[in-house]
Amino acid sequence: MGRPAALAGLAIVAALASMVLASSAAAEATTSTVTGTTTVGFSFPSPCSGEQIAVLEEFRFVAHFTQSAHGDTINLNHVTSAGATGTGLTSGDTYQVVNVFTFLDDLSGAPYAATLTLRQQFVGPGAGNNFVLFLTVHFTIDANGEGHADVQRVETECR
């Protein structure tokens, strides 16, 4: 796997981090829910066949924020991209992309740190065309509101 898949993961993290910052500013609310979508496109070589695959995913997210009487904020995110597809740029083969992840964050104060672990499954035609992407990104938001991300794991497994 390479840099394009890692950059796609960072785009997801950046979108979610912007939600966190925007919602943290609304400290008056006891409970709030944010929903939305963001589209991410990227391409990378299949680890099984070597063919370049172009992927366009629309991520749907639901983020629940709960603020305690002491001002501590807990955030629960659920993100899906069911129905996403990838296309082999040489063969034209279609890959179904399945992606669901949830993470829980304590946003009680800066600096803030979280780890996002993503398991993304690609189902292609025929034997030997299925694979799984594992991505782990650690990100922080410092006391100045600056976001930083560190890609810790990008691995694939042919199935």
C-alpha cells in the first residue's frame, strides 16, 4: 500500500477532527448530534494483482457529543461507507468497498489525542482479488488548536 491510501486516511481524520473542533467550541450544549457526509477519492495498486484501483467513497458520519456538568466532553463517532466502489484502471473490474468504524474520544481539554483504527475490506471478482486494508492513525490537537497526524500502520492482506 502506499502514500495515496495513507493520504485518504488522513483526509478522513482531518474531516473528523474539524467536527471535533467545531463541536468542542459549543460548550453550552449538554448533548448534541452532528451528522453529515464527506467524499474521499484516491487510487492505489492492489496488493494482490498490482492493478491500480480508483476508489470514490462517501463517508456518512454520526457524532454524538455529551458534556458533563463539569464541562468534560465525550464524543462517540460512527462512520460508514457502505455501497462504495473501486474500479480497476486496467481491467475495469469493480470492487465493493466495505468500511465501518467507531471511536470514542474524551475531549475534556487540550492537548487532545486519539487513535483511529480503520479496517477496510475490498471485494473483487474471482479468486485472489479480495483484500483488507488496515490503517492506524494517531492524531493530536494541541493547546493552540493545531492538528497533527501520524500514520502508524498501513498494511494490506490478500484473501
